Amino acid sequence: MNKRMIRRWLPTVLYGTAAVAILAFGFLPANRKARTSSRQARVTEEVLDAKLAVLAQLPKKKSELNSLVHSLTTFRDALHRTHEVDEVMRSLVERAGAAGVEFWYLSPSLPVLVTLGEMPDSLARLNLAILPVRFDCRGDFQSVGRFIEAEEQRPDFCQWQRLALSADLRTHGVQARGEILLFLLPETRPTETAS
């Protein structure tokens, strides 16, 4: 009975195994392909999500870029005025020397353009710049006083930011430390003429 049963069920088992093998070999490559396609779809979805996030930030980045361009343009315009700083500092040292005052420390900063509005008759159209200057000068009391008073009367003097006077015990004179704002006169730009 054992041999009989085996002979009877053997074709069924063989046909069943063959069918399972055919189905497995038929669907396994498709399943592998589907898994690969699903993985690629996930990667593509992540890439698209990242690009959408970048696109969503584009207006903010554009405004940051515009702000940076504006500040760099202002900085570049201020740099055009730096050649005048040497002239202003040279004349300041000459005036101090003529008054009998000696500078121990003199440090100009970068000129800042004056923006007083956008009206056509505004002073901002004159292209004025303000030059911050820090200094430390020494001399006798009268010389330092005359120098400070003369500087306040000049047309390029804007305002004091800080001024401190102290006795200089070493020379029996006065030491003045201060920070002032000076106007730089309007820059003269060549105008083009039509020929």
C-alpha cells in the first residue's frame, strides 16, 4: 500500500511542486522589480520633497539677497569716499601741529553716507558722508583749548561723540581724548556730456 500510495500521489506532488516553482520563478523577478521600483519611488519622493522645501524658502532667500545687495552697494559707495579720508586726516594733523597740539592716537573709521530721505530736494542727494574719528592729543592748556574750539567752528565739523580732558602730569599740560563726526564734502563725479 505504501508503494501504491506513493505512485498515486507522486504525480500530484510533482505537478504541485512544478506549479509552485513556476509561480515562484514567475513572480519573484516581478516582486524584486517591484521592490526596486518602490525603493526608487521613495528616493525620488524624498528628493522632490527637498526641492519643494527649497522652493518654499525661495522668497525668503530672495529678500535676504536683496538686502545683502543693498548693504554691499552702500558699503561700496562708502569705499569710494576713502580717498578723501587721507586728505581730511592730513589737514587735521597739520592744523593740530600749527596749534601746538600733538596727536598720540588718531583713528578714522569708514565713512558713512548720510541718508536723509528720498525727496528730490533732500540733502541726501548731495552725497554727504560722515567720518567718525577717534583721537588722543596732548599739549598745553591754551593750545588744546584753541585747537578744540577751532575744530568746532569748521564747516566740516558735525558733532562730538565723546570728549574727555585730563591733566597730563608728565608734561604739565592737558590730554584730550575724543571722538568726533566730521562731514566729508560732496563727492564730485564727472558728468558725461552728449556730443
